[in-house]
Amino acid sequence: MRQFKIIVEKHPDGYVAYPLGLKGIVIGEGDTYEEALADVKSAIGFHIETFGMDSFEEESPVLEAFVAETGVVV
């Protein structure tokens, strides 16, 4: 069993979820938060099954993840 930090974004048309600490692109989506998490969990399993231990970014594991917001003049 391996734990992953998952980013979940809420968009007007649903949710998008993606893990931190994996090489490549792994995305889940759903109409609800729970559906997006279930979809990304399945996608993570498939990704690791397909690419094996080379899937992991071992050299710099994500210890914490933060969401911040700032304004920029454009």
C-alpha cells in the first residue's frame, strides 16, 4: 500500500483530480468529488501496473501540498 497526495479541482462542469509524485500524466474526473477520487485511484493503479516502479518520483517526494492565491497585475 502506498499513499498519494491528490489535488482535486472543482470546475463548473465537474471535478478533476491528479496525484503528486508520479511521473507522467495521471488524471481522474467526475461529476462529484468522490467520483473524481475514485477515478484517479483507478488511473493510478493502471499507471503503476503499466509502468512499474519507474512511475515514482523517488528523488523528491512530496511532503506537503498547499493551495495559495495571489493577484498579479496584467
